[in-house]
Amino acid sequence: MIELKSDEKSPLYEQLYSALADEIRSGQRAPGTALPGRRTMAAQLGVSINTVDAAYQMLAAEGLAEARPRSGFYVQKTYGMLHSRAARRKEAEAPAAPVPDEAGPRYDLSTGSVDTALFPARSWGRIQRELLYQRPELLQRGEMQGDEALRIQIAKYLSAYRGVDCTPEQIVVGAGSEYLLGCLAHLFAGGTAAVENPGYSRTRAVLQNSAIPCTLVDIDEDGLSAEALEASGANLCYLTPSHHFPTGVTMPAPRRAQILAWAAARPGRYILEDDYDSEFRFDTRPLPSLQGMAGPDGPVVYLTTFSKSLAPGIRIACMVLPRGLLARYRQDFAVYANTVGRFEQQTLAAFMAGGYFTRHLARMRLVYKRRMEAFAAALRRELPGVTLGSVHSGLHFLLTLPGAGGESAMVEAAAREGVRLRGLSEYYLARPEHCPPDTVVAGYSALKEDDIPAVAAALARAWVR
């Protein structure tokens, strides 16, 4: 019943082994029964005895057969725990269910994408190639908090551009803000976190998956208020003061001082400051970070990522721990390896040290500012009565168009015209009735400038004409 094919890529002994293994796993060969003798099997299949012996030895090594001296090979009992590879192959070869032929959206106005054409591929690739050939030691495991060279460059950048007051020793590099939030959840086990509403649902999911209960606190025109924070009963506060997601609100200095006073009023209170989209302001320089206002020993953990400034796929983020938490972090995570590859870390370190990163950011600001202005002008021209909120910061804005049929109808009509965007109410994790009506979130970071007139016209067909 076994058929071996000499024209297949796998050797004959592997084909024989696979066929016998599948028969044993599927129960076709009962436990305790003898396998045919090697000479007999070789004669039946027209192969050498060595081929049969190699297959039998593989079965014995895997525990599917037992070699008995002067007796031969016998099928071992599998206790029903082994699956048949043949059955799996048969399932894999079965025709797949037909997939609807639905084309994706022509224009993506989501907030999680970037324009990959802006990535500095030439300089990044050159640096990485040089490291690959000149620094073989980077193949070894690095420091738990991230390579020192990168942490030094990050500390310099954050100090100069975000007013963060820290040393490289306080910085922890990790593969994305979600991973770092998971680490923080361990440090704050037993606490309760206040999370902005509306806000980023993934943050709440990460904290709750890490056994940190979350309470949702509504923001106002200045962001999260200290009074609402106090009433929440939380001892942790996650917020995006530089550019609130998704409303774009920037928390003013007096409100920041109130939030810091809330944290200082009781031991064990901490602020998790996500500096979301702070790199992209087109009118004024952003306010210094909360961490910088609190100082290196203050109750603020600063988080930022290079997802928008470089690319989401590079997966480099960092957090700045207060000195009071640093010793605890090092103790609890001492055996953990860093989650970012060392070549990526050292490439970014050299990219920053050589001045490429700040020049790249300056170029991106110019490109995105021009794109924002062109998109806003096209929307105002095509959509009479439209209101655009939070235009001059971040890489998205709120679009409100009364009379367009309501948020859900706007999203559905836009999709029919090939435009993907999301309604503002999707970000209300609680009390969606407080959401402003007729409002959608329009991101433009992945929008090609040549497509702007067509996108505006498509939205006009969806909502006005």
C-alpha cells in the first residue's frame, strides 16, 4: 500500500518513514504488531535494505516503534495523543472556501498608517549594512534595558525636544508601547488605572489583560481634569497630554500642574504619559512633557514610540522610569532579554547620532504640513459647512458635517465611494451619547498628495451630492 516516488525532492527513506508514521498515528498499524522485516520491506518496495533501516530507525527515535534484539521493530502505543500528518495534509489539500472578491478601499484615512515613501531607506539601509559587516558582536544578546548607545541618543533627543529630564539609565527600550505597558502593569499590580474617554481602546485592553482594572474618565476641552481623576478613585492615570487621541486636545500648563498635584497628593499615585504624536505640530512648539515638569524623581512614567516618526513595523518604543521605580524594574525583569533586535537598536542610535533623525523629522513636518493644508482646503471647497478640528497638530483631524445623515451613515457612504475612515463614537469607550454628532476621524498620514482632490470629491459624492 506504500508508494515511494523517486522523482520527489525528499529521499526515499524519509518518504517511507512518513508513510509508516502516518499509519501508526492514525491507528492503521496496531500497537504491538511487528513491522515487516527489513529485507521483506525492501523487496516489496524495490529499495535497498539501508533505506528501510534508516526509516525504521527514525520511527524508533521518535518513539513510534521499538527495536527488539533478534526480533525486529514493533509498533509502540501512542495513547491517542499523536495526530496523523496524512490527515492534516488531506485537510490542507482540500479546496478552500471561496473568498469574496472584494477590493480594498481606494483611499485609507485611518490613523494607524504612515506614508512609507517618506522612510529614509537609503541612509537607514547604509547604516544597517555597515553594522552587519563591521559589528558581528551585535549577534550576541544585549542589555536588558536596551543598548546603551541607543539610550544615550534617546535621552539627548528627549531632553532637547521634549523637555524630558532623565539619564540614559532610566530609559527602557521595548518592542512597542503595548509591550512596555504590560511591563508597567506588573510594577503596578493591584492598582486601578484611570483612562481617558474617548481614547485608545488598545491601552485599556492591555492594562486589563494584565490585571489592572480600568475606570473611564471623560475629558473636557482641556483634557482630563484633576477633579474627575480624584473622583475616579484610581491610583494610576494614563493620558495623552501633548495631543489627545482622537480629539487632538492639548492639555494647557495649568491643567498639567493640577494633574501633577493630584499625583503628588498621595504616595503610590503615578501618571503614565503617552507623548502621542508630539513630533507633529505645525503652528507652535509643543509644551514640555509632564515628566520634565515633575523631574527625574517625579511620579511620571514617560512613554513614546518611533512608529510615526519612522515606521510602525520597526517596533521601537521606550519609556522613562522614575528613579523610584527603576530598581524595582531591574529586579523583576533582570532575567528578561530585550525585545528589540540589536541591529535595529544600533541602526537607530547611529541614525540619531549622525543628525539624520532630526533632519528626517523636519522633512516629515514640512511634507505633512503641506499635505494637511491641501487636504483641508480641498475638503472645505467640496463640503460646504464642514468643520475641521485639531488641524494644526498630529496626523489626523476631526471632520464634522451637519446634515450628512449622521456618523454611521457618513462612514458607510464613504466606504461605498472607496474611502476608509472611522466615526468618532468608536473611540468612546463609555457614554457614547456624549460624542459630538456627525463627526468622523480623518487621518492623512498615508494619503498621497496627488489623491487629495479625488478623495475630497469622493466624500462630496458620499455626503453632499
